[in-house]
Amino acid sequence: MLRIAIQGKGRLNEETLNLLQEAGVKLSSAKRTLLIPAKTFPAELLFLRDDDIPQAVADGVADVGIVGENEFMEKQKNAEIIKKLGFGKCRLSLAIPKEEDYINLNWFNGKKIASSYPVILSDFLKKNAIKADIHTISGSVEIAPGIGLADAIFDIVSSGSTLMSNHLKEVETVMYSEAVLIGNKSLSKEKEKILNELIFRIDAVQTAEDKKYILLNAPNNVLPDIFNILPGMRSPTVVPLAQEGWSSVHSVIDEKRFWEIIGKLKDLGAEGILVIPIEKMIL
Ligand code: PRT
Ligand code: ZN
């Protein structure tokens, strides 16, 4: 049995549950108690505040956890990052009042900076030989300069709209973050085996996410050109159509190259193009 610590409420909760569900780790009960066994996988989910997840994993209260990389870095606990998960993306940045002139980091010398991430911030300041006063607060950091509590802030930024509505501007990005799977450093052989199965499944979900299955009809004389555009996993599948001289081609394409590929296929005379999402993909 593998115990997985996840955020009970908050920004990462829903996407974490979605990812686990797509990986076949479904909950046996919809009721939100602290600990819920999974129905179809030898795991149980422990719902915690994100702040407590790194410690729980380091101490072995949980075997693995899903938490923001920022929170993991801040807490400095003895666990390891196993995998980046591609959601909960944000950055940790320094921001100052909009009207201030800013040339470089020296602006922060002698200033007071409000933050919920004092460890990451002091490490960054030390590396850059800046001497500033860190004022640690646990929430509503962005209002600190406006009420005279600090000269600047160091906080999570996503779209930037919170900074804007508090008349602040982002001047330095210190780290990029996303949700990560972290693990205890000394798992038993049995738990390691379950974890490897979980990683395999998460990989299959993630690989499928940026791929599409494509089907199209094309005249046989343009097939070689179409194969050049559609490499497929090994090579495309080709099925002859009832209509003489035509084939149906099936393949997998990268979401990123989608519009470029579709345009080229149309130019080559492909017809009846179908594009279908892929749920899982095992390479
Ligand atoms: O209750 P618990 O302690 O579990 O949760 P929490 O309130 O401490 O954390 P929560 O749920 O707010 O965030 C969990 C994690 O989500 C963070 O540690 C980040 O890794 C990640 N994340 C991703 C974010 C954001 N994006 C985000 N935009 N966390 C917070 N924000 C906040 C930010 O603090 C700021 O107030 O959103 C505001 C900025 O957003 P923009 O879009 O206006 O720039
Ligand atoms: Zn928290």
C-alpha cells in the first residue's frame, strides 16, 4: 500500500485528483475524510495542507506527495522530487510599487520585503549579495506595500493581475514552479514497486495529453508526401478504401504542430480529416 499525500483544499486539489483518476487511482468514497483508500490501486490518499506535505513525506507519514515545487523548496525537507507534473504552473517574483524606477537588484539593498517564502528569498538575496530585511507574512502579501508594511514583495505570480490591481510591478523572477511528485528517500521494495507502476501510468497520461490521433483519406499517389509529414509512432497505418486509388491513413501527431500539419495535409489533397483526443499512450 502506497500512501500519497495531496492538498485537501486549494488550487492543486482538483487537478491532482484528476491526474490520479486518469492514472486509475480512484477514490473508494466521495466523503472527504483525512485518509481515503483507492478503489482500484494499492494506494491511499492523505489529504493535508500543502505546507505540511514536504514534512509528511520526509518523515514517512506519507510515502509520496503532490505539492507545488515552491512549497517543497521553501520547506527544505529531506525528500526528493520524482517527477514534474505539468500543472499548477506559476513563478516566484519580486515586485515593487509601479511608480518606482528600477534598474537592477541593488534597488532592494536596505529595503523591507514581505513574503511567505523567506527561505527561497533569503537564499536568492544572499547569492546576489543584497542586504534586505525580510518580513514574513502568511497571506495577503500583495497588500503589504500599500499599507506601509514593506517596500516590496516576493510572492507567487501567475497571470500578474493581482500585482496590477495592487499597483505593483514584477521586476525579478526568482524561480518557476509547477506541481511535483515528491517521494520519501527510503521506501520499501514493495512500495517502490507500486510507485513505479504509478509513475508508468502518469507518464502514459502525460504523453497522451499533447498528442492527437488523426485519420484521413488521400489519393495513393500523395501517400509518400503524407508519410513525410506524419511520422506516427513507428509508421502510419494505411488501409485501402473501397474507392480504387485511395487509402485511409491513421497516425499520431503532436498537438503543438497541429495547425501546421493540418494545413500541409489539406494542400496535398487529404480529405475527411478526423482528429481525436488520446486518453492514454504507452510508448
Ligand atoms: O490551504 P493550503 O495551505 O493547502 O493552501 P495555500 O492557500 O497555501 O495554497 P494555494 O491552494 O493557494 O496554492 C497551492 C499551490 O498552487 C502554490 O503553492 C503554487 O505552487 C500553486 N499556484 C499556482 C499558485 C498560483 N498558481 C497562484 N496564482 N498559488 C497561489 N497563487 C496566488 C498568488 O499567491 C497570488 O495571490 O494567486 C495570486 C496571483 O495570481 P495572478 O494570476 O493574479 O498573478
Ligand atoms: Zn499552504
